[in-house]
Amino acid sequence: MTAPSASSRRAAAVFDALGDGTRRELFAAVGAAGSVTATELAADRPLSRQAVVKHLQLLAAAGLVQAEKVGREQRYRLTPAPLDDAAAWMASVGVAWDERLGRLAERHTP
């Protein structure tokens, strides 16, 4: 078995990070805000600031958000480029299935 490509590993990291509903919600909230702190995100949710930070760290590890120090604050913003790898993987899987289903349909067409 061959080792997964870098693109495949990046897609897996995106799926892992966004596989949690709380992280998907935080990802969307960061996108809506443009730039936001963990404290600001926690204020609107039943999560502690520390829990928000842990979720943001997992999103950052997948490359989906980036932290920037502004004064004494860590501000988070989206870096959505890794979504391209995930979308490309889904498209390739879709093409492969379309081809398989097409061959199957050809075999069973009278």
C-alpha cells in the first residue's frame, strides 16, 4: 500500500477538524466575524474560553484558521485554502464512483 499524498493528508486533517459540530460552528463564526478572539467566541456559546481555544488549535493544526497576536490578544481568522484539498478529494471520489456506476449500468442495460 502506498503512503497517502500530501494533498490526501491535508484533506484528512480538514475532515478530522470539521468532523466535530462545535468546531464547524466555530469555523463558521470565525468566517462570519473576519477576525475574532477566543473570548469573543466563548461569550456567545456555552463553552469556556479554554475549550474554545482547544477547538481553535485543532482548526489551526488543519490549517483552517490562523492566530495573529494583536496587542495582548490572539485574533483568529479563516485560512480556507485547505478546503480546496478536501473538495478535490471529494470530486475525485465522485468521478470514480460515476465511472463505476456507468460501467455497472452498461452491463445491465438490455
